[in-house]
Amino acid sequence: MTNNLETTLPVLNRLGLHARAAAKIAALAQSFQATITLERNGLQADARSILDILGLGCPQGSEIKLRAEGPEAGPAVAAIIELFAQAFGEYT
């Protein structure tokens, strides 16, 4: 069974989606059997690609649309939501 999920996430950490945060998202996305995309202002990024994520240019306070499709879409979305909620382990 394939799940299709979508949610919007706020970027809470002070530095926004910089290289370290993008690397955490990409590593997490790669651990699931799901196609995961991020979108901001009409630009889409493959969540498995650090460079794609950085290309979205997401400062603190911006909102990202998260989409996941595939057999592990639910767990993938839950894990990425938690990563954003924890501000990638950084001070906000």
C-alpha cells in the first residue's frame, strides 16, 4: 500500500536550513522507502539531496511544504516533523 502525505513545517532554528540541517534532512530521508519532497515558494527539492534543500533558501521563520509518497511515507513524515520541531538540535 502506498501512502501520500503532505504537511507544512515552520523553520524554527536561527540559521534556517543551512548545510548541517540540510544534511540531517537528507540522511533521514534516505533511510525511508518513500519519495520525499520539500517545497518553498514554488521551488521543489528532493529531500535526499543536500544541494536541492539548500537551493530552497529557507531562513528562520519560513514555511516548507513536506510531501511523502511510498510505503514508508507515514514514518518518514513523522521523523522529519520531529527533526523540524527539535530545530535540528540547534538553539533557536
